[in-house]
Amino acid sequence: MTTRVVLSAGSNIGDSRGHLQAVVDAVGADLIAASAVYSTPPWGGVDQDDFANITLIAEGSRTPRQWLEFCWELERVADRVRNERWGPRTLDVDVVAAETDGEPVISDDDELTLPHPRASQRAFVLVPWLEIDPDATLWTASGEQSVVELVAALDADDVAAVRRLEATP
């Protein structure tokens, strides 16, 4: 069994680029591609600093659930504290989408909802994803859609606010 995942990582507390680099390093040999670092405004209405975000594609023998647990461990190592929904954080790592043996994983599990239920609405996930996979698709309630189409459907100001900073974390 091989699982390919799209991961989104963000940080706006402490050494954000260091936290993002730690994600890339931890994925290690399973890494297929990592986007540049993007500066993005916070999402969810909480007053806070902008985020540094990356999107990664990885492939390996972990199950989707094991990828989620891997993300949680990265957050724990970065001393992530969950005080406020959509609040500031040292590190947030989400499994955006997964395919096992080439088939999309669809899950409505309380802990592992796949694809991520708000991925199609988030320019900070989709724009960096397009950088590393211009042909990317995402399963949505309307079926499979190209990420290009999803970005085009977003508010243009939200997309423009996702600013590329540098090639690597």
C-alpha cells in the first residue's frame, strides 16, 4: 500500500521558517515536492500576525491516519498550543488530501475528514499547491475539481494576498 498526501503547514509564532523546515526535514525521503514559503493573512477572523505557509506532496507507506498522527507529532514537537480556534500557532500541519494506491481517500471521520473540509476555500493551501502540482485536483462535494478552477472561484483579493516569499523554508 502506498499513500500520497498533500500536506499544508503554517506558522505565525516563533521561528516560523524553522518550523516549516522541520516539517520538510521530517517528511524526509517521502517528500515528492515542497512549495516556496508564502506569506498569508490569517484565516478565521482572529486578530494575529500573518502566517508563513507551505504545501507539500509526500508519498510513502503510512496510512492516511498515520499521516495525521505524524502531523500531530510535528505540532507537539513545535509546542503547539490549541487555545483558540484559528488562533496563532507555532505550527499547524494538516492533511489536505490523500490517495491510497491511486484512489482518492474520502473520510468523514471526526478526526480525519478527507479531503480537508475547507481546503477548497483556502487560497493559502491552493496557491502553493498549484506551484508544485499545476494539474492538481481535489475531491469536493461537487465531485473532483481542478485546483486551478477552485482558485479561480475564490475572491481575487484573497488569492492576491497569498504572497510568495522564497523558494524553500
